Amino acid sequence: MALVAAAVVPSPPALVPELASGAAGELDELRAACDAAVAALVAHAPDHVVVVATAPSTGPREADERADLAAYGLDLRLGGGEGPGRFPLGSALGAWLLGRAGWTGPVEHLGVATDEPTATCLALGQALADGSGRTALLCVGDGSARRGPGSPRWPDERAVPWDTAVEEALAAGDPAALAALDPALAVELAVDGRAPWQVLAGAAAGRSWSGELRCSCAPWGVAYAVASWTPA
């Protein structure tokens, strides 16, 4: 069938209150926006949800991988299976957000390398949209980590214009604008979400979409955006 809805969320580990500890309140607005976006996704009654997030390599993740925060020193399960492998952070947070939304249906996890060419990302998205059943995409990734003095990477004056262009594309439901993002510049600006966004662009191509930008912020010098897309 086709893509019936999509949501875009960021991947700060501190989105999970137990990891944020005393700073949990700083992300209350962002966390609420993520919850709203995923709840809206689930409300479209998809047959299955595909979580698309950056990973060391491109391809489906094993169904039995664990979703936890062991890599961040917190013994907390976020979902997933019981196997020895572990989801990358974005996939783990996607599983956690789906659990908070009460989703109990089928979930697939697709990892996409940060340097994956645009053409490959678009083709992956098109394949997802062409699959059987009603598909919903949950795309997980951050904007630039070079926003300003508080950023984890050295500031770059191109970061804010880049993030603004992404936010405008998400708000407009514009897959062509996401498809036009420059992978090389994304690497220079330490953008984590470019590849998942371009998978969304491939899945949404050729149709009209209604976009809603639910939140955009950069509390620690990293751009976080939350958006919902539904067919227009």
C-alpha cells in the first residue's frame, strides 16, 4: 500500500528522564512534543511502524536486539528483544517512544549510515513505501551539533541556516527539500539526522503532505526538531 504517516524526532540520550537526572526538566517541552508526534503516528492505525535511525552500517536491525542505555552507564531497558546485540541510540529511543505511546503492533528497525549517499536513502524510502500494508515511519536524528559556543563541536556559522532550512521543509511537508540536502555539508556540520530524513523523502516522494513542526530547539548547542507528516 503506502506511507500513511510519519514522525521526526531527535535523539538526545537525556530525552529519557532517568538518564537526565536533575536536568530532566530542561527537555520537558521537547519530550512532550515527541510524545505528541508519536501518538499522532500511532493514531493513524498503521499495520506496522518502521523506525529509521542512524547506525554504524545501513540495513535492517535484528529483531531480537536490545534497546537500552547501557552505553550511557544506565541499566535501563527501553524495549526491544532479549538478544545479545544492542540497538544504536536512535533506534533505542524510537522503541522507547513507541512504548510510551502504547504501540504494541509490529515494529521494524532500519539503520542508515551517516554517510549513506542520498540516492541510496531515497531508494530505501521508496522501497518502504512500496511494501505491503499501511506503513508509518518514525525517523530519529538530530540537526547540527555546531550551533554555537555551547555546542559539542566547534561552532560553524552555516549551522543555523542549515537547521532552519530543515525545519522549514519539515513544517511544509516538503520531501523534495529534504532530498536536496547536501550529505557532505551534513558531515561538516555534524548533522546526525540527514540520512533518516532522506529516507523519509524517498518514502514520501510524489505525494502531497501536510507538515507540522511541533518543536525546534537547541538547548545544548545541538539542533532538535520534532515534526508530524500526514497525507494532504
